[in-house]
Amino acid sequence: MLDSYNRKITYLRVSVTDRCNLRCQYCMPEEGIQLLKHKDVLSLEEIAEVIREGAKLGLKKIRLTGGEPLVRKGIVQLVEMIKQIQGIEEIAMTTNGILLKKYALDLKKAGLNRVNISLDTLDEGEFKSITRLGNIKDVKEGIKAARDAGLTPIKINVVKTKFSNKQNIDAIKQFCKDEDLNIRFIKQMDLETGDFSVVEGGEGGNCQICNRLRLMANGDVKPCLFSNNTFNVKKHGIKEAFQLALGAKPLEGSFNHNHKFYNIGG
């Protein structure tokens, strides 16, 4: 698939749910959100069918996101289904790591290749404050389980805000060095104002080489994180939704007033 600017689109980020077991301050309000109704969420079979049709058009890489993808019932089964799709070469997942100890080995057996794990601090108190509900010990156990299962290379996603503590950032860097983990720093973004930058240690945010589209849990195909446009696969049909998203993919991101990080998948 080529967009209007001749960028080859091979990567689909799939938000499998808008639900999450944390309430991170920069992502979700403390009281939670108004969740999608069950009938409005794509089934596992529908997600797999979208990916199957996308693979025919040239998709090669899938990243499962949320919300938190590991709270989606049947997530291991979904990975198995995607693994069987001809043309898909890589399946990755971005997770907060809380449930990885439970699922890592089964996900690897099902066909998941690797994981990105969100971790903004190693300080237990600060972690609890940022996530509101989380226990950092669960994340550390999840990292170990992912390594033991072979979900490597493991990448650690660190969101940097204006309140980030340099001492804690340095501690994460040392932790990743000691544990042989890749680290990526993501400056806190603002959808409404269009404030974003290139990921330090990654390629996200570099519009010139962007090769991705996004599938939201309700079936909307989104051309860009920083765009208001969506094209629903149920309304337009899968192939047409992809084509419309390709045509609407901007040269660079601007702003997004219609969605939030928790329902796009970041």
C-alpha cells in the first residue's frame, strides 16, 4: 500500500480494547472512562479478518495495543489467529506488563514475537502515583517472564513529562543496561494541540518515514494519531476503509480533537 506521499504502509497498530487495569495520569482520568459497548467492539474473528484483508494489501507487521491488550478476553487466541495469516511477518505488543507473568509463555507459543513494556519510573511510590493502581513488582516479574519466554528484544517505553525526575530516569537507564533491555523515551504528547516529537531510541513521531495505520477497537481505521479522520470497516467495508485511510493520511500530524490515547493505543 502506498499513501498519497508515496510512503509504503506495512504496519498496523491494533487497539483490541479500550479497557485498562491502570489509570495512568497522562492517559486516563482517575474515575475511568465511558467504555465502548460490547456490541461495538470488534470480535476476535473480525479483527483477524481486517488483518487478513490488510495483509493482501501489503501489511506485514502488527502491533497489539489497548487500552491494555492483556485484559482483552481471548488475546492469546487472537495472536494464534494472526500468526496464521499469510504475509504477516511480525506480531508485537505494547503492554503495561502487569499481566505478562501470566500470559508471556502462552503468547510466545501462540506466535507473538516481542513486547514493548511501559515503565516510567523504578520508584515504587512514584509508580503507584503515576499509575494510580499499579504495583511495580508485577511489571518486573512481567519483564522476567517475557525474557524467559523469548519475547525479545524487550523494549521499555518511558514517557517523559515536565515532572519527570532526572534521578529516576537515570535509574531506569541503568536498570535497562543491567537487564539488557532496549529503552525508548517518549515525550508526553498532546493530541489537542498537536504537540509531539520523534521517539528517542525509536522511529515513532517521524512523519517522513511513517509506515503505519491504526485500527481502533470499534473498527475505525485511523490514518494518523494526530488526525481527526477515521473510516469504519463495518460502514465502508474493510478494503475501502483502508483505501480511504490511505488517501487521508497526512504528510505530517496536526491535531486530534476526537479521540484519546486510551482508545487509540498511542
